[in-house]
Amino acid sequence: MINFGIIGTNWITHSFIAGAHATGKWNLTAVYSRKSETAQEFASKYEGKQIATYTDLHDLAKDSNISTVYIASPNILHYEQAKLFLNAGKNVILEKPSCSTVSELDDLFSTAKEKGVVLIEAFRHIQEANFKLLKQQIPRLGPIYGASIIFAQYSSRYEKVLAGEVPNIFNLEMGGGALVDLGVYCVAAAIDLFGAPQDATYWPVKIATGADGGGRLILSYPDFTVHLSHSKIYNSDSPNEIYGEKGTLVIPTITDIETITFWDPKSKKKELVQGLVKPEELNLKEEAAEFARVIEEKDGQALKRYEQHSRDVLKVMEKVRHENGLVYPGGK
């Protein structure tokens, strides 16, 4: 069992804990919150477990009962918090987006190697069985002509923006914006499927807070382009598609994939790809299982692959943010 602590007491943290416990590989041991009442209330939801609560990150870092920390705090805090726990000799599972800049991420990976611990960014969708099946289908298309990847879900927190408030998710001071919240899923999926692009261009829809509420992003490859669309200020049910010389793959959603359809240009018929599995009800279970495996087996090849993927994703994110004036504190 991997004894772990958590930072961040929101819904995604509960989802990770549920998925992690379902693998039989993880054991929640510690909870951090700035307020003692919040930490205790969060811990109380896991009856039958001995869970320590903390309001000081340095005290949590000194807890010898935990080997790993899952960080799901506001984006702008990721770098400093991850640095603290890596230096304390803890493995770190860091929610996306990992950091604000590539230089910060480089520093974290360097620290992890120096301390002999693991750092992994939590892109849960690329760990899903049906996403991996999608990736296996790519060669079937022959030469790739292009792709369209979409993730647009209206956020109830946009109502607060319309009322004149600045919630964290739409606050540049907290590292917010639609690109880093939902667009990152599209960028991560594209890079996992097609590799790092040669270039990237972003057209954001800026909202009253100065952050991006949505936008369109084009990733340029030598022989094709990938069009990405994401939003937290409107909804879309448009499918995701990958186009090739020998056919088209159609996927309703880029996360929690339920179906993959192949369209044959010769027969003009559609067929459901074989090998699909029912999506996990606990949709972070697959990533939790993979991260446990990597930690237990010390799988250097997998870590190297995940590290490069994180760098490639953040390189795109940082570039297009800065080109569009979506800058965080300190010019990040």
C-alpha cells in the first residue's frame, strides 16, 4: 500500500481518493487544508481510516507515514508546493496543469531526480483504456490529414463572473483560465496521439476578469494541423475526429470515451471499433493504478515518457498564453 497525503479539498481530490482506494494500492493517510475545520470535515468522510490533518504544509512534509502527496491546489501554487514535497523526499502526483512555466517544471523534475523520488502530472484521460485503444487505431488511418479535438462545458462559476466576481478558475492571479482548465485536456490528448507540434497558435475569448473563457488552438505538424476548441462559457456536443487517407475515427468525447467509430471511405460505412471497455465509474481509477505501478516498479521508461509529455504540453501552453497576454503573477 502507498500511504499518501492530499492537498486540495475539492471534488477532484475526492475523485482521486475514490479511484486510488478502488485499486487496492493506495491508502489515504493525511489531509491538508488552510483551515483545521475543513481538513477534519474532509477526513471524516473516510471512516475507518487513521488520517492525520494538517494546516501547515511543512508539518505535512515531515510526516514519515506518507511516501506520496497528491496536489490539487489552485494552479499558481503547484510549483512551490511540489518543490517542498520533492525536497522532503516525497513522491508527487501533480494535478494538471503542472506549472506556469517550463523552467519551473524543469526544476521540479531535476529536484525529483536528485532526491530519488517520482513526479507525475495527472492527465487522467490519457490513462483510460479506451483512449489507449484510440491511440492503437491511429495507424489504421494511413497518412494523417488532420484532427479536431473539443472540450467545451459551461461552468456555473461563469455566473459569478457575469455578476462581477472573480472566481479562482477565471482569475489570472491564481493561474486560471479555460486553456489551463479544459484546453489542457485537448493539448495533452493531441500530443499523446501525434507527438509535439512544430508550432501552436491560440485565439482566446477573453472575459471580464482578463482570463480566457474559451478559445481555439491550432497545432501545426509537418503534414497536417490539429484544431482544438475548448470553453467554460459555452457548451458543445460536437464530436472529436481524426482524419486520414484510409478513413476517419470519430469519438464523441475526448475524456471518458465510450465509443470509437471508424468510417471507411471505400464502403461509406461506419463500424464500431472492437475492444472497447465500459468506462470506469471511478474515472481516476486507471490513472491511480498506473501511477501506483510506476512508483512500485520504479519504471524509468514510463517516467521518462510522462516527463517528456508534460514538457511538450506545457511548452505549448506557456507559448500561447504569453502571445495573448494571459500572464500570471511575476510575468509567468
